Amino acid sequence: MIRNTRDSFGLLSVIFHWLIAITVIGLFGLGFWMVELGYYDHWYTKGPDLHRSFGLCLFLCVIISLIWRLIQIKPNHLDTHNRFERISGHLMHALLSFMLMIVLLTGYFISTAEGSTIAVFSLFEVPGFGSFIENQEDKSGIAHKYTAYILIIAALSHSLAALKHHFRDKDDTLNRMLMRKR
């Protein structure tokens, strides 16, 4: 089933979830690694080019997934979830979405601060709007870095909560995102 039901997430929601999760982890790892590259390193330009290309693809995926989420019904909470878990789950999803958008936008602001375009896998270019705040590249870089750390910590917390539900509570929280039934 492609669409969500009251009892489960549909295939598209699951694909968006895991595609975004894997891409965020990969981009964080690539970003963490590439800041240490030296000028004469073979990956000095290739790493950032890949980072920007995947980042723009992720941005498009996030926008589509948010639209999909708005037009889909939301599966009901599991009976095993208490009020605190439901509220903290909503807050965590809001934090993840917000931090993800900030990371993506600040990455774009870093790359286009001087009005340059961003080549996406050398296939096409996304235009830049240029600088609209003083020291945009530096300020966006700081925001990008720290927001990325917050995003990864929030994603780790989200993952640990899913594992807690799966192994300790033995409920279907994780199974629903894996499209399995216990």
C-alpha cells in the first residue's frame, strides 16, 4: 500500500523516512570528514561538490515528503504510548523537521553567498540569490555546523526511542516504519 492508513504508514512515507535518515547521516559524515581536507587533497573540491549536490537533492526530498505528510492521514498512536511519549514524539518530529530545514537552508546560503550557482552532480545548476546579510558565508557556516550537530543528536535520540519501543516495550513503533507486523 502506497498511502498511510489509520493503522500503518504507507510505502511512500516509509521510503521518505529512510531516504532522508540515510542521507542526513551520510551528509553529516561527509561534512565532518571534508572540513579536515587539505588544499592539495584530491577530495578538496570533490567532497564539497558531492555534499552540495546531495544536500540539494535532500532539500527537494524533504519538501516533497512534507507535502506528502500534509495530504496523508496520520496513523493512530499505539495504545502502548503514554501521554508523555505522544507529546515528546510530536516535539521530536517538529525539532527534526525544523533543524533539517535550517541545516539545508544555511548550506544553501553558504554556497551562494557570492551569487554563485550550485552544480548538482554536474547535470544542472541551481541559481544563487547572493548575499543578503553581512558575512553571510561565515554566519551561515556557524549556524550550519551547530545545527547539524543538534540534528544528529536529535536523530540519535529519535533512534534510541524507537529501539526502546521495539526491545523494551515490545510494541510496533519501529515495525510500522519497517512495514512489518509483530
